[in-house]
Amino acid sequence: MPFSKAAADTLRNSFVNLLIRDKLVTAEQAAECIRSGDNVVLSMGCAEPIPLVEALVNRKQDLRGVTVHQMLPIYEAAYMKPGIERHFRHVSWFSSSMTRPGVKAGRAAVVPGYLYEYPRFFEESLDTDVFMGTVSQVDRHGFASLGISVNYTLPAAKKADRVILVVNPRMPRTHGNTHIHVSQADLLVLDDRPLPEVKFDPPSEEDKLIAAHISELVENGSTLQLDIGTVAQAVVGALWDKKDLGIHTEFVTDAVVDLVETGIVTNRRKLLHPGKIVCTSAMGTSRLYEFLDDNPMIEMRPVSYTNDPYVVSRNANMVAINSASEVDLLGQCSAGGIGPGKYVGTSGQIDFARGVSMSSGGKFFMALRSRDEKGRSAIVPQLRQGTVVNIGFNDVDYVVTEFGIAKLRGKTVRERAEALISIAHPQFADGLREAAKKIGLTR
């Protein structure tokens, strides 16, 4: 006689509970499985397994040469501080304010590469001894969701010799390619502390002007990629008159919730994944996490999918909005690492720049204020020596400041220089014209 549904559920739940019970340990006990010389990979950003990191640091006197790999840490962990380099070394795939001092001082390293290729590193070159991440509650089938950090987590967990998961009921259960079965974990740690939250700085008046310029070129039915800079967030407030926008992006933030709740984002006109917001990570407040939880509109995928230029190109009228810190008169853009010793890592900008260039009706914007924080021109004759180019002059499309938009794709070197000078801060325009003549860009 076949089991009734109730009996089958009881057996399934008993099996899952047994699996969980046999793997449950404290964070301190889990940290005991880390050995000297291990490569430890953490889930990124707001999904960082904080109890495990704290327990690991408390074991520092027992450990030597542990390398911790992570992208965009937002938690100031003690293992990054000066004086314990012989115990821990941080390898960043994109540095945050928490890791840049260590990178500058040589205590931490940065791995360059196209962001969509990073999951391949686990398959081809990175020996992964331990993966540590935060997941949602385990369901009756034994699956937990990786929640707000899906980018490289599944490939890392698959490659790792040991997998340690923090099960936190506050982690949203997201849809898409986000699930890991409890049988894949070696150890489980229970934690119910609130997830870290990120509140972005309010946009400046310059940001709002830049956003207004960009909004003029966003057509109804476009699909958006928004980075986590203040300009991209300001664009949300300038899209109030748009209809049926879609989202295919790397990060989702609270700004995306605003677009959905006001009816501006419906995803109805997307050709790829219609009706879905496609993303790989989330960073924001509890409002965002509640929006993501069990939301069928959300389709979270690894970064090898969301940022693959070919996949991006399948979205018609794809509009990507990203931030630069310095642009030269050829249109070469730097997004943070200005000058020698300032390399911060590769974001997804180039992935989307190349995907958008193949998208029917695509537009790629690099936005920046005309002056930097020290009052200097952000548009320069040539990038400073040692500055890393994030977007090359063959990939640049639109550059935007508060003074307007420069369309560069398809323009000559002279036309590019003149267009960029026209959107520079007026106090620097004459100097830029003279410099352009001296280096042979104009006559």
C-alpha cells in the first residue's frame, strides 16, 4: 500500500532533521576544521558568515598562512588588521573600503579578471579547501537557499573539500539557481542575528543632474543594469515617467524595490526571462531582504550567467548605468584605482559594456561628477601614471557628467576629445583644450 502524503512528509522531515542534527556544531567547533595553509572562500557582502569569521580569528594563534578569498567585504573582520599577516592573508576579487588599506599596504592581494569568469577560477586554478557561507532555513526537502549571494558561491561550494554553512532564518529564500542541499554541507551552524545592512549615501545635486540626462535616453520597455554607485541610485528617481522597464543586473538594491512598487518595473517587455528580475547579488536594508524572500519575480543566477556578455546581449534595449572616477580625452575610464598602487579589482562594468554593445538598441553609460572630491577635474587629458583602465576606448559608449552627455562610440579621436571637454566643468575647459592640442588630439 502506498504511503499517504502525510506519512511521506513525516518520513521526509525525519530524514532531513536527522541530517541537520548530525551536522550541527557551534561556530567555534566549526572553526576547528580550518588548518594552516588552507584556502578559505567566503560568500560575499551582506551574506558573509560573520559567526564563522569571528571564530576563525579567535583561533589565529593556532594557524599560519590561511588565505581568505572574498569579494566586496562589508564587515570589518579582525583578520584584515595589521599585525596578524602571518596568520591570515586576504585575497580580494573586488576591494571594499574594508580591504583597500590592506591592499595598499601589501597585506592583501587582488585577483583581476572578467567578473563573469570568476566561477571558472574554482574549476581551473583555485584550490578551495573550505567554503563558508550563510543560507536560509532548510526546507522539508533538505534544501537551503544561498539567498542574497549567488555570484560564485555554488561553484565554490562544489569545489571545496569542506563546506560549512551558517543557517540563518533571516536570510531570504530566493528563487532561481540558489539552492544547496544539506547533504552537501559538512557542518552547520545556527545563527539568527540580523543580516548586515547597507544604506547608500543620498545622491548629490550633481548626481541628480546626471541622472536626469541619462533618463532622457531611457526608452519605455528598456532593461536596466544599475551599479551600486550614487548616480545609478539617483537614476531611479528620474525614471518616474517610464513604463514597463525590466531589470537584468549584477546587484539589486532598495532602489529596485522602489521601481517595482511604483509600477515602473514590470519586466513585461523583456525578451529574456520576461516577468523576472535577473540578478546575482543583493545589498541593502531589511526592506530589500523582505522583498526578495520567496518572491517569484526574482531570478537569481551565478555571475557566470548574469554577467556573460552574450546573455546580456539577448536583452533588447539594454541600458547599463555605471560609475567612473576619472575619464581621459580618449574616453578611457577608471572606476576607482587612480594612480599606482590603487588597484581595487574588476567589477562587472566591462561585462555589461560588451554585452550592451551587442544588444539591439543597447546603451552603456559611464557617469561621473565633473570634479573629484578634491575639486580637480575628473575629465583629464591623460589618465595618471599607473591608473588601471576599467573601460577602454574601444568599449566606451556614453560618458555623462552634470553638464551633459558625450556620445563617443563611432567618433574620431578629435571628436571624442571635443565632446568630453564640452561636458567637463567649465573652470577646466580651457586647460583641457590646450592640453588636447599639446598631446595631438586636436588642432
